[in-house]
Amino acid sequence: METWPMTEARRQLPTLLDKVRDGRWQLIGRRGRREAVVADAAQLAELLGACYPFSPEVFVEEEEVGIYLTELDVHGVGATLQEAEDDLLEAALEYVEDWEDHLYAAPNHRGKVGYVRRLELAGDAAGVRRVLFGEPSAKTPRP
């Protein structure tokens, strides 16, 4: 993996990004230290997906559906599965914001970095929904 000095990386950013597009990750160094990895976002998301899988647990009560996401210690509830998924999606997005704001430094939250980055790389709420729940099947009706 090639290491670029910070000033050279800034000057040659298009060249650096061309190499990344070709599948060759690049390092950026500063003052003799490796500071950053520049990688293809889709490839990184795929790797994070393999290392940080989400396993939402669904609980059905008489009048309520709950979904618990152990990986982030968040949950969603609703009258239907769809409502519970929507609530969990909102809770997960709020967790990502809180993690970036202040939780990243807390010892009991630091280890969730892979899950947080995976959701960040998903792009938007629809992407996060796909990461958490997979692609909905056209044959599977939602309650």
C-alpha cells in the first residue's frame, strides 16, 4: 500500500483517488506517521458488513412488536412490524449521531465503531434500513 505525504496527497488528490478507484487503497502520512487510509467506500462497507453483522431480534407481544438491536443497544416498538422497524431505524440513526457527538470517547461505546461506520457508509435512511433489515422481499407481505 502506497503512503502519500500529506502535502503530496493534497496536491495529487485526483491521482490518489484514481488509484483508489482501481482498487488500490492508499495511505496518507503526516510527520512520519500513517494518519489515514483512503479506500473505496463500497469495498469498505462490504468488509465492515462481514466483520460487523447486525442481528435485530423481534419480539411480538399481544398489542406490540419490539425489535432489539444488541449491537448498538437500541430498540424500536410499534403496533406493527413496520412501525417497530421505523422506530428502530430512528433510534439507530440517533445513536450514530450521539456516537459521533460524544459517545465515541466513552469506554463502553468505543467498541461499537465498526457498527457506527457501517451505518454511516450506508448513506441515507433507506441505506441504513437495508443494512439493518436486508432487502424486503416482494413476496413477503408486511403486517
